[in-house]
Amino acid sequence: MTPSPVRVYLGLGSNLGERATHLTGAVQLLDASPGLTITRASSIYETAPWGDEEQPAYLNMVLEATAELAPGELLALSQCIENTMGRERTRKWAPRVIDIDILLYGEHIIKAAELQVPHPHLSARQFVLVPLLEIAPDLLLPDGARVAELADPSSRCVVWYAAAPWPQRHRGERA
């Protein structure tokens, strides 16, 4: 049975090669996937690496989408796209061609070995909070925290590309 549509937020990042091209390619692959429709995209931000700081700077963005996929299916889709685009999982916080994280899956809290939602480091990562603030300023997290209270727009997140290179659409509308 197909789940009812749920609003999801995905964090995308790239710090290897043609970073913007990788982000754009991932957005296009996600939006072309059955059961997932992108409804909003943040600007692209250049940010310092998190975790292992001895690597190139990242380009990051956040997508809002409507999903008719179960959480495990969305995770499998995200990992399939990462693998297709050449991501190699060598070590934690390693540089990567593309990273797609499920930040939020509706108001659900998921604690499984393979998937934790909200993303376990969401509240500590300005490179996710600032783009999330841009597209969903009134968003309330499942723990009751407001994105507007957690995000610090004066952090080291620098707008790299202010207009998303794909059309902004209303929910359910295909290009």
C-alpha cells in the first residue's frame, strides 16, 4: 500500500568536483522519481565542512518535497541516487560527490538502525538550518523547537547561488 502524501525535507551537500552540477543532478533525479515531488528548493550555500574539517568546502541546500514513499523507500531512493552519482562511503564525514539526508519526514520520529528522523544532528548544523529557514521559516520540529529559533543566518553559511536553478512549483504541480 502506498503511504499518504507526507511533506519531507531533504538536505543535499557536495564538496567534490563540480559541486553545483552534482546538486542540480541530484535534484533532477529526485524530482523525476516516482512518489516524490519537489515543492521548494533553497538557495545554494557554501559552507565549511562539519565533522572532519580537513576537506574542501561544501555546497549545501535543502529541498521540501511531497513523498508518497515510506521512510525506508525514501532512504533507498536517496542512497541509490548517491551511488549512481558516484558517492563512495569510505569513512564517516569523508568528502563526497553528493550526500542526501532525510532531515524530516512529516512529524514522524523514526529511530531505526538504518534511519533516524529527524536527522540526529539537525539542530546543530547551521548548513541545514539556514537553508531550511529560507524555505520554511515557520517550521516546527517534532521536538517542539522552531527552525527560526535554531537557525543563525549570521553563521558561516554564505549564499553561493541565490536563485535555485530549477522552477519553484506548488505542491503536486509538475513542470
